[in-house]
Amino acid sequence: MARVSNGMITALNILTVVIALSAIGFSLWFHVKQESPCQKVLKTPILVVGAALLVVSVAGLVGSCCRVSFFLWFYLFVLFLLIVGLIVFTVFTIIVTNKGIGQTLSHKGFGNHRLGDYSRWLQNYVINAQNWNEIKSCLVDVKLCQRIAGGKAQNFYTHLLPPIQSGCCKPPNYCGFEFQNATYWIMPKTGPAVPDPDCKAWSNVQTELCFNCESCKAAILDDIKREWKLLALINFGILVFVIIVYTVGCCALRNNRYEKRKHKGYV
């Protein structure tokens, strides 16, 4: 029985190493992903989980292969903390990403985002002065809006703009601005068609554009919300796997203790 448990924990920990390395690689992929270059919500949590899994799986391999009880105790203790952390963080991500259902974005990428569709915590996390200034600087540095293809108005409105470019690189449609090019719009002499703050926030200065608009902030929030929901699913899958490994690890530790007592003649 001891050999079976130790064999299982060894096999599971080899699989855990593979999962940990995959999580780290997944995190690095998000780091270089270009669709949403200025916020990497998934990068750090998945990197931390992957690194933690790598450490505990190595400890589990040493404990199961060499039958060192200390490493198994350490392994199970860290696994328990990891299980608790995953449960708390998964519940937290579900709560902060489920404030309303949000407005459906247009398939043309011209949806009108609103901040009220997102939880207060998520808004405060992203739209505080420090974080938002960093995001705006990044949007300028990566030339997000300059990536939009040029052309005449009739061609521009056929482009499938991503929500971030739609919210941050052009004034909202309801403002009634006149198109000159993808990032240059003229306000009517009579003023915006509607007295909306985003219409007043628009600027033809290429380092400002609609970066201070509610639509831009909501587009960033929408992208973060989607990534956090994906993170919750990933965490749940890892949580189920870690619970299985933890159970097998408990059996391996118990069997190791039984074998030691048996060799000493206590059993």
C-alpha cells in the first residue's frame, strides 16, 4: 500500500511540475500578448500559482521518492495553504467580476461602455490616479490608436475595431463628431449632439484622444473582467487537481509512518 501511495504521489507530482511550467509559460504568454498590452491581470496570479506548484511538487517528489517525512509534512502544509488561497481568490474573482451583465458590445467595435456595469472594487482598482496614468502612458507608448487603418469615412466604419480601440481612440458615435481620420474628429460648431462628458473629454491631441473618457476606462475594465473570469476557471481547475494531490499525499505520509513503525517492530 505504501508503494502504491508513494508511486501515485510521484506520478501526480511529475504531472504537477508539467502543470506548473505550463502555468508559468501561460503567464509569460500574457506578458507578451499584444491585444491588450497595457494591463496584464492574469500574468502575476498565474505566475505565483505556477511557482508555488513548482516548489511544492519538487518537495513532494523528494518526500515520496526518498520517503522523507519532513518533506512530505512541508509539502502537505504548503498544499493546504495553496488550497485555501485558491478558494479565497477564486471566490473573490467571481464576486468582483459579476456586477451586472454589462452592455452588449457592437460587433463593429463601437459599443458604448459604461462604468456602472462593473463592480466598485474593480473600478477603484483600475481607475485610481496612479494605475490609470500608467495605463494611459502605456497606450501612448505602444501606439494603440495609430494601429487603426486609415482611409475615408466609409472605409473606417467597416473596420472591426477591438473594444479598447473603439473606446479610447475615437469619440463615442452619439457625440456627432465629423470624421477626418481615425484619430482626428471635428466637433460641430453647435457643439456635441448630446451633453455627455465623453464628448467634452475628447481631444485631437494624439497623446490624449479619449484616454480620459468613461468609454475608454470601461473598455479596459471589460477586458480585465474577461481575463479575471478566465482566471477563475483556471483557478478552479487547479484547485480540484491540488485537492486530489493533497488527498493522495496524506495517504502517502500515513503509509510512510506506518512503514517506519513496522520496521521498528511497533506493528
